Amino acid sequence: MTREMMRTAVLGWSFTVALLGAVLGQNTSYEPDPHWQAPADAAARGNPLAHKPQAAAGGKKLFLRNCTECHGEDGTGIVKKHAADLQLPVVQSQSDGALFWKITNGNPDRGMPSFSRLPELQRWQLVLYLRTLQSAGPRSR
Ligand code: HEC
């Protein structure tokens, strides 16, 4: 391949990726990392705010402040950031404890930061709020 051909190929590829991102907008093709799994005891933890649905309002504020830059306001995930679409059944079908664990630990290698700096109850509030993002799909609880 000549240098010129290389350049054309690279440009064409970047263009295709950019176009795809623009068309899709949300990250519906997101697939969870099979190696990023909460240990069983963490996944089994229940949300201590489960009986305080009003706490989701605070969770929304936290979400808008900390999460939308990658997940978007509706949680569907910004393609350019490779962020998860949090409305997808593959995410919503996970237990509260599993989502709490993922928010706490993050998956830095794939771009999800750890939020262990947020107080524990705020992380549970976020989980509560994540549950309001969708109406479709069964929940495993
Ligand atoms: C800097 C970008 C970024 C920010 C900020 C961010 N996320 Fe993420 N998040 C990601 C990426 C990227 C993934 C997918 C990681 C992967 O591929 O394993 C992800 C995955 C997740 C998942 C797990 C999805 C699964 O695979 O099961 C949850 C839950 C989640 N984020 C919640 C949050 C919450 C709540 C916040 C705010 C407190 C937040 N994220 C902030 C980028 C971000």
C-alpha cells in the first residue's frame, strides 16, 4: 500500500465511525464486559432505599451532575464514549447490588470511572434513579 492509499483508508474509516455515531446517537449495541461481574455477595445486597422511592429525585440530580457526560441525560449512552445504554435489558436485568458494585468500582479499562468517592447512600440513590430510566424489560429482584 502506498502512503496515499493508507491515508485515504484511514480517513474513510474515521468518517464511517463518525457517521455511525451520529446516526445511532444512543449506544443500543452496547454489550456488557463479561469479565466485569460483581461477586455474588455484592450482587445479593438489597437497596437500603428500596422503600423510599422519593430518594430517586436526589439520584436524578446526582446522575445529571456525574453521569450524563458519558451516559446522556436519558441514560442511553453516548456512542463516542462507548458508554453503556443503561436502559437496555442487559443492564436493567442486573440486581440492585450488582449495579451498585459497578458504580462503586467502575471499569476503568473500558472507560467507566469508579464512584467510590460518593457516599454510599448517594450510590444507592443512583441505583434507584437508574430503575426509573426504563419501563420495558423484566427486573430480577
Ligand atoms: C467518563 C465516562 C463515564 C462516566 C462519567 C460514567 N460512566 Fe458509567 N459507564 C461508562 C462506560 C464506558 C461504561 C461501559 C463499561 C464497559 O464497557 O464495561 C459504563 C458502564 C456503566 C454501568 C454498567 C453497565 C453494565 O455493563 O452492566 C453502569 C451501571 C453505569 N455505567 C452507571 C454510571 C453512573 C450511575 C454514573 C454516574 C455516577 C456513570 N456511570 C458515569 C462511562 C462512564
